[in-house]
Amino acid sequence: MISPLYRTLWAPLALVFVALTLFAAAPAMAQEKKGAQKNGVDVSKMGAYRALAQHMYADFQKGDVAAAAELGTILERLWDKAEEYGGDTALAKTNRKLFDEIDKAMDQFITPITEAKGKPPDPSKVKAAFNIYMEKLRLAD
């Protein structure tokens, strides 16, 4: 036999359970809608280039110009391989003007670091070039 107290409390307890479940799931749903990312990297056409540039800039800010230069070389090689010579979906084929803008911005960001040769480049110029490069990448997403 079911207790009368159970009958009275069943509906409110069920509502509390449903509410708690929804509140617990809300942050997970919000994160999924926030933006497509995987392990902190935007899952977009330009996401990998952006992530490499961010790591490169972080190394530069820490004073590790050698590590930043290494990432710059990797970034440039990947960019050329995929977006200039990457076939029909390469940005150079689908939007040559935008490809040229991004390529130029990337060179202005990377070159002072990759060619530093013992003397670190001006941090304000590197920061400005980094910001411009990030803006140009957003145009291609």
C-alpha cells in the first residue's frame, strides 16, 4: 500500500528533480551553442591558423623568440600548403583577394619574429601585426 505522504510529495519531488536536471544541463547546452570548438581550437576554416598564431604570440610575449619563430615557420608552411596549393577549396582559389590580404598580414606578423636573429622585435609592432592578422582571419571564417 502507498503511503498518503508519498502521494502528496510525489508531484513536488518530481518537479524539483526535473528543475535540478535542467539547471545542471543548462551550462553544457550553453557551451555547445557558444561556438564550435575542440580542445580550445575553433572548428572553423581559419581556426587552426588562429590557434597557432595565438601560441606563437604567447611565446613571443614570454620572451621565447626561438619557440615563436619555430611556430611562425610551421604556421606559414601549413598556410601555404592548404590555402595556396590545397586544391579547389583553398582560399587562394575561392577568394584570391582575401587570400592575399591574409597572407600579407601573416607575413607582417611572422617575419619580424622569424628573422629576429638575436634581437627581439618591437613588442608594440608585433602586437599590432598580430591583431591585424587575427582580424583578417575572421573575415575568412
